[in-house]
Amino acid sequence: MGSLPHVVEDCFGLLKLYSDGSISRNPEIPCAAPLLNDASVLYKDFLFDSKENLHLRLYKPTSSTSHAKLPILFYFHGGGFCFGSRTFPHFHNLSIRLAAAFNMLVVAPDHRLAPEHRLPAAVDDACQALKWLQGQAMHGNDENMDTLLTGVDFDRVFVLGDSSGGNLAHHLAVRFKAGSIELTPVRVRGYVLLAPFFGGSVRTRSEEERPCEAFWNLEMYERFWRLSIPAGSTLDHPLVNPFGSSGQNLAEVPLDPILVVVGGGEILRDRVEDYATRLKHLGKKIEFVELEGQQHGFLTDHPFSVVAEKVIQRIRDFILENSN
């Protein structure tokens, strides 16, 4: 008689992978933050991928100080590819904050989650979300277009990703390349990567010397990778490590401008700086911003803090600099 399946991976008790390959998820949302209801921003859900039953949420400011069309900001949430949804309170609240702060239409897509759907599923879904916007733009004069999509500028789109969402933003930048011709008439102008979740088989100094933050630790990150990378892959897979040995030669890929932001107190700090430094040496238009002492999730967890305001101002500058 065989032994019963036992737990081989456990993420906070919310996600368990068993020895027989089965998976259980706790339906509770791992975030106790109260939902922010701001009357200055309207939001509505849309189905963007009927095959995978994936939704996104649009957030649109109700008032504008300008008669110009609103630019568009995609926001890809974090969660180590294993957790997360537009409905999670802290992601929802940040989307409202971004829409109001930037006076932009914010698009917050979901993606399939690992380990049920390992990478590249999340990357494919992120691409599909941008393709959905392209479809909307191609019917821009359709009288049936939803009012949340009227009065927006499909020629001024920015992509912002936080943590694993920052990883997605990088792969979108590589996939669609400078000018995003494949998305015409949608035009992506730049990418913002907030503490992008990258990895690698060789540990960085910050990973070795700072393996724990107040909440996050290196073991958690490695568990997320074990659950999300393609079966049989290593941490040098290009979906994990953009400069892994089997990855694409990024020197040959034209990229739109990229802003990279990381907390000085993050385990990921050195890996993120190395990413920005390498791209800069390849001649890419990239800016690296470090926030002294900040730990992972500084914007998502505290979107109205003094530090958050500094980040938002820098992102606002980046958007203005790359809008023409």
C-alpha cells in the first residue's frame, strides 16, 4: 500500500503542492488592507481572454485638469507568479492611487498563476492583455466602445510592473521592442520596473549578506521560483535571469526607455542594479533609482507614504520625459 501524498512546498499555508503533483489553495485573500473607495476614480472589469477566462480592471479618473486625451498605464501586480489578482485590496488600492496621481487610465490585468500554470503562462497572458488594448484601439470609432475607453490616448501607453510584475514588464519590453510596431495603433512609450523579481544560479552579495527583510526572505523567493519556472529548468532560465547563458542577446534587441526602481534594503537590490547596469552598458536608455533603506513592497504596501510620493514623482517625470 502506497503512502499518502505529503506536502512538498507550502507558501504561507495558502498554497500547497503535494508529492503526487496535486495542489490546494486557500481561498482567503492574503491581504488584510481595507479596500479604498475613491469617488474620483471609476473602475470596471473586462474579460480580455475568453479562452483562459482572464479579466482586467480599468481605472479612470472622473475629472481631468486637461482636455487632452488621457495616457494609459498598464499595472502588472506582484505575487511571485503564484499569487495575485486585480481584486486583491493592496493591488486595487495602488491602481486607484496611480490613476489619480498620474491622471491616466490604469489597466490592471490578471494572469494565470503557478504552479498550476508555470511560466511562460504569465508572460503570454501579459502579452494578450496588451493585444486586447490593441483590439480596442482598432475599433476606436465604434459607438459601442465602453465609456472608460473613450478619450484615451492609445499612442501614449506605459507599462509598470511591481516585483514579478516587473519581471513581466521586462519581457514585454523585449517581446514588443522599441516602437511596439506589433501593437499598432497602440504605442508603448516606456517601462517602469519596481523591484523586478529576477533570479540566478549565482547569488549576489545582497542575497548572501541580506537573506532576510522584515517579511521577505531568500527562501521565500527561491520557493516561488521552484513553483513557477518551467519544469526541469534552472534559475538561469531567461524567464528568471535575463542574462542567463541560454537567454536572448539583449544587445541586439532595441528597447524603449526603462526606469528601474529598487529599495536599498531589499534582498533583490544587487540583482536589480546589475540588470540596469548591464543594459546601460549595452547602450539602452535606462535609469536606475535606489531608495535608501526601503524593503520589498514599499510602494504596494504603503502607497500614500512619503517614500511612495517620491517614487510617484519620479515615475511622473519619466512619463512626461517619454510622452513625445
